[in-house]
Amino acid sequence: MQFKYYLKQYPVTFTLILVTVLFYLVELGLGGSTQTAVLYRMGALTRYDVQLGDWWRLITPIFLHIGFGHILFNMFTLFVFGFYIEPFLGSWRFLGIYLLGGIYGNLLSFAFQSNNTISAGASSSIFAIFGVFVLMRRSLVNQFQYRYLSGQMFALAAFNFIFDLLDNVNGGSIGILAHLGGFFGGCLLSISFGSSKAENYRTWQRILAALVFLFSTLVLYFYGMGRSIV
């Protein structure tokens, strides 16, 4: 009964975790989540292939992970963030920011990463949700629960970033640019269509944030497409 209650309260958070775990099990079944060939086959991000028409590689990396530690930490962070932010934003807004913020982060990687880089991970989406939390802290400053959680969430985001940075130093394939892009995209999305309970933005501010998001999305896409395919 308790599980059904939580599933009803946080349907998007649990669904995202379930789908991501299923993707991870498929990775294992195909030969392992750290195998480049498996990641490529499952839809990891490579600039070369997006330039050749595989636009869906801007979406699928959100559900792929490189190693058990990577998915464990990301799903734990998603669980903590989702547990408090999904009911506050509403499930559809939460899902929209998670997916669109993740795509935006992947676009930043696509635009600037080297051509021989392959990347994957939900961190771009998680940093988008973190961006929402950072912006809405201002309106929650008098709520003890969120003041208490803010330190934990900042710590989770910092550890996530450091974990992935160390992975890159050791030759891994987790995109740091995707984190930064996800965070910035999440901030813009939070302003443009975030919950009215979170922030009281004026109409012109919401429109401006939406236009900046759309314009910068197009700039990143066409810049990436225009880079040398070699």
C-alpha cells in the first residue's frame, strides 16, 4: 500500500528511474555498460552521428549510463530531487524540465565536444532539476524543510559533478559540458513554465526566458551541425 501511495505521489520520478534501470539492464545484456560498442549501439551521443542525421542521440543518452557507480549515484540523486520537487512543480512540468533540460545539456556537448567523444548519462537532466531548485530557493527561504534540504542538494550536485569530472580525467566518457548546459537550461525552463508556487515571475520574464531557451537551442544545434565532420 505504501509503495502505491508513493507511486501516485511521484509518478514521473519512479517512472524515470524504472526506464533508466531497464536501459541499464539492456546495456548489461548486450555486453556491459562500459563497452563503447554497446553505448554506441544504444544511442550514446557522438557529434559525428548527429551530424549525419541521428538527432535522437540528443535524447537517448539521458537514459544511458557508464558503469554501476554512474547509474547508482544519478538515480539516487534523481530520487532525492524528485521526491521534493516533483510535487512542487507538478508531474508534467517536472517531466518537461527533466527531458528538455537534458536535451539542452546534450546540445551543448554536441556543439563543443570533440568528434571522437562518446558520452551518456542522466546528469544533464538532473542538473536541470537542480537549476530549478536553485531558482526556487528564494521563495522557499522561510520554509525550514527546504532550507534543510538545500545543503544536501547542493552537496549531491557537487559530488555528481566531481564524480563525473574524475571519470573524465581517468579517460571516461561522461560529459561535463552536459552538466553545465543542463543547469542553465533548467534555470531558463524554470522561469518560463515553472510552477507559480515556486516563483512569481512576470509574464515578460517568462516569455524572455522561453525565447532565450529556444534561440540558444537553435544556435547550439546549428553551430554543432556546422562544425567539421572529420
